[in-house]
Amino acid sequence: MRIGLIGSGRIGSNLARLAVAHGHDVVVSNSRGPETLAALVTELGPHARAATAAEAAAEGDIVVVTIPLKAIDAVPVEPLVGKVVIDTNNYYPERDGEIPALDTKSTTSSELLAAHLPGAHVVKAFNSIYFEHLIEHAKPAGTEGRRALPIAGDDAAAKATVATLIDTFGFDVVDAGALAEGARFQPDTAPYGSDATIAELRGLLGL
């Protein structure tokens, strides 16, 4: 499977490392241009290449959007129609500026991305874990005390695809429900950053 990454910062680069380590091809991109990703591509090896965001969106079987929330209007729309899109983002007003709809909790950051990407199947995932823990906490399936990560989305098949990928990467999964339920594991919630097992995470999510 080929995974496109729109954004190759701390989370994006570690997801690319996990993907390549588990046999996937990756197409990495950022806002500064493919040439700035030469070192990362060299590290990742022959199963990785740098590209524009539009190319990463077009070529990925699954596409990860892992850029600041304030930049989501730059995410290509047409190439992502019909695709599974993983949203790793969180709302940080000090970085993104104040967004009234989020401040009043009338919507969520992932719902804003979904509204920008009509026809895409957006799944919120990987937003509640510190980027270094993506590598450090990954464990084989069946390991006692294995960490669980929450996901949320409106499309059951898309969530199943993302859950399988997360399991491959080394984590159990708890489905929090519809995309709006991603609010349950955003910053300033108990599940955010929690090194919890499936049972513990379900309790933290109130499931």
C-alpha cells in the first residue's frame, strides 16, 4: 500500500518511518517543497519519495493530513475524493489563531477538514499521542499492556482500514464513534496523551 503524507513534521515523519518499516511505500510532502525532504527520504530508503502535496494526495491509497489546522485550506481537494484521509490534527489557538466555531464547540477540527474535503472519508487518528511515542510505544499485537489509540469517523469501512493500519504499526484501537466524537480525545481531555490499554481507554472515553 502507498501512503501519502501531507505534512512531514514530527508526527508525519514518524508515521512515514512506521509505514516503511512495515512494508508500505510512502510519498512525503511539506509546504516548503520536495527538495527540503531529501534527508528524510534518504533515511527512509527506496520505498519513499518526496513530492508536492498534490502528488502525495493523488498517489496515496491512504493519505495522512498532518499539518497545522490553520493550513488545511491548502489541502488538495479533488485528488482526495473517495479516499481514506487520516487527520492527526489538534486545535491550538496560540498557533492556529482563534476559530470561533471551535471555541464554542459547535464543530471539531476534524469536521472542519471533512467540510473542506467533500467526498473524502476522514478519520481522526494519531492526534492523541506524543510523536516520539509512535516509535517508542509500538508493540506487537497481543503484547500485554499494549497501548491503545482512539479513532473517530463517519465511515465504518474507512475506520476499519485505519484501525488495521494502526494495529500493524503497533497499537490497539478504540473506536470513539462518529467524527464529531473526536472531541473526546483532543487536548485537555483525559484520553489525550494517555498511555492506556483498550479497557482503560474505553473508560477514559466514557464508552
